[in-house]
Amino acid sequence: MWAGLRRDQRGSRAEKLARRYLEQQGLRFEQANFRCRRGEIDLIMRDNDTLVFVEVRYRNNSRYGSAAETVDRHKQRKLVTTALFYLQSRPQLTRLASRFDVIAINGDSDSPHIDWHPNAIQAQDLTS
């Protein structure tokens, strides 16, 4: 179903699927596709008093690794840096806790398998 789509179209569909999934889990949507010169955050959600920065990855097969495995250290650093920029531009949100989740969508689009990895990225581990 997604095979004939461009990469950005597949990404958009995966992000919508991830958003619906997280909302079903009780998270509240804040923003999609926050961009700055440092990078992009696919979804920003709220889990009670926690701001959740979400990276969404889709893979139709695992020949070159699963969707979750594609969030390497470089991508993690970019996400953290982008989230810091987001928070600096919104001081009212700095009182909230924050975390970094990964939604990995694997398989074909007709029956995708969604893996939610809460707190998948530890910002303090990326400073070394």
C-alpha cells in the first residue's frame, strides 16, 4: 500500500499512524514536525506532566536492520539538540520533565507492527 509512495509520503503516513497509536495509549498531541536549523522532531506529545519528543521510524523489511536500530548516536544527538532549542524558545515548558521515545514501525503497510520504546534515548549519555 505504501510501496508506490515517495519517502516523505511514507514518513508522513508513519507519523500519523504513530500519533494515533500514542493517543490511544493516553498521550496528548502537542506538535508535529518541529524544525529548526539543528534538526527535526517528528512528534511532540504530552504524557501527563512529561513532554515527550518522539522519533518515528518505518521499515518495510529488516534486511538492513529494524526501524529502531536506525536511530543511531548521531541522530540521537540531533534530537536532543533540537529538543533543547525547542525548550529554550518556550520557557514555560521547562518546568516539565521530558523524555525521548522512539516509535518503530516494521513490516508492510497493510499490517504494520508498532514498537513503542519509551525513554529510548538518554540525553546524559550523549554528552561524552
